[in-house]
Amino acid sequence: MRFDVITLFPEMFSSIKDEGVIARGIKKCLLSINTWQLRDFSNNKHRNIDDASYGGGAGMVMQVQPIRDCINKIKQTSPNTKVIYLSPQGEKLTHKLAKELSTLDSITLLCGRYEGVDERVIAHDVDMEVSIGDYVISGGELAAMVLIDAISRQIPKVLGNQDSLNDSFANGQLDYPHYTRPEIIDGQQVPEVLLSGHQAKIDAWRQNQAINNTQKKRKDLVKK
Ligand SMILES: C[S@@+](CC[C@H](N)C(=O)[O-])C[C@H]1O[C@@H](n2cnc3c(N)ncnc32)[C@H](O)[C@@H]1O
């Protein structure tokens, strides 16, 4: 999977490129993340990419020209890339959406700042808007990193031998509880079945716990 990220803050992405699951995916050549500094596509000497909003009001708006030129540049080497604008107004990110997007070869992520982008970018250059939730954050970068991580975990072999099949939401329910050494701490004991070595019993216990967890914490999933 190739990710191209259009941003005013490319350095923010070093946190996922250099550490953890995504860094390992990059090392294994299963992923690539190319960042594009939007100011490099400005056509004025001050490298501005935003201007005041027509109609007045506080806050600047990101202009069409630099964004369009940057997307066109990316499309020279990835003509079929799906262009996603991170936006609180977009389709809400879910496990299902991340899984669907993980089947693509190339995704371009447009990170907004200020009041967002000129609406003509959304109408003409963007294929889809994605939201990470019903709240507003200050820029699309954190949202893009959430999306990259959620998608990357669904790409075969990115997680290595770590198993995401039982992760919360993968089967419409939450994960089961996990325990590690020591067996007893401050009087709290690991459930005995997990020490039994009887895999069928352990699997049944975990399935039961996953259902209980879902009923207790996320009744909305049970209804679905
Ligand atoms: C301050 S926000 C602009 C919000 C915009 N005025 C609105 O109310 O719809 C700046 C940028 O942060 C990003 N952003 C903010 N909240 C987001 C969310 N929930 N999901 C994805 N991106 C978000 C978008 O890229 C947006 O252009």
C-alpha cells in the first residue's frame, strides 16, 4: 500500500514512520508513506497556501491551486490513487471502512488546517471524506495517522505473527480480556482456565468473555 500525505507538517509523520507496527511494515516493503509539503506547491514567494474566506468571518481557507497541483503531481506516478480528505464532515471511520480501504494499492490523504479547504477541492479533486469522530481537532495530520494505522493493521503480514483476528470490532464484538505474568498480583489471580493448557476450554472461555464484554461496554454492537 502506498500512502501519499499532503500536509503543512510533514515532520509529524516521523512518529509513525520511525516506530512500531507501521515502521516495521515499511521495512518489510508492505507500506510506504510519502509526505508532501503543501507549501512547495505555492505559486507565490511567501509560500502562502491559504487566504481569507469569501463572505468574511474568522479563519483562513486552504486554496485550490497548491492542493490541485500537489494531487496532480502525485497522480503522475500513482494515477489511480484514491484521494481522501480528512474532515469532521466525512464518513465515520470504522473497522469495516479500514478493512475496505486496506484492499487498495494507493491512497492520498489531504490534511486540512485552519477552516479547512476551499469547497471546490472537495467537489473536484477529492474522492472521499473521512472523519475520525464527531468532534473537531486542529488539523488533519492526527486523523491521517489514525487512518494509516487502522488501514495498515488490516494489510496481510503487516502485523507479523501478531493476531488481529480477535481484535475488537473484527467480528462485530469486543476483544476478550488479556493477562500476563505474574499469575497472582496483590491478591488478583489470573482466571484458572487460562493456566489449564486445555485450548478448547480456553477458546470457549474467551468467546464467552468477548460476548460479556460487548454486552457490558457496547450494547449498541449487541443490537447490531
Ligand atoms: C479546525 S478543523 C476545520 C473544521 C471545519 N471548519 C468544520 O467545522 O467542519 C481543521 C482540519 O482538521 C481536520 N479535522 C478536524 N476534525 C476532524 C475529524 N473529526 N476527522 C478528521 N479530520 C478532522 C480536517 O482536515 C480539517 O480541515
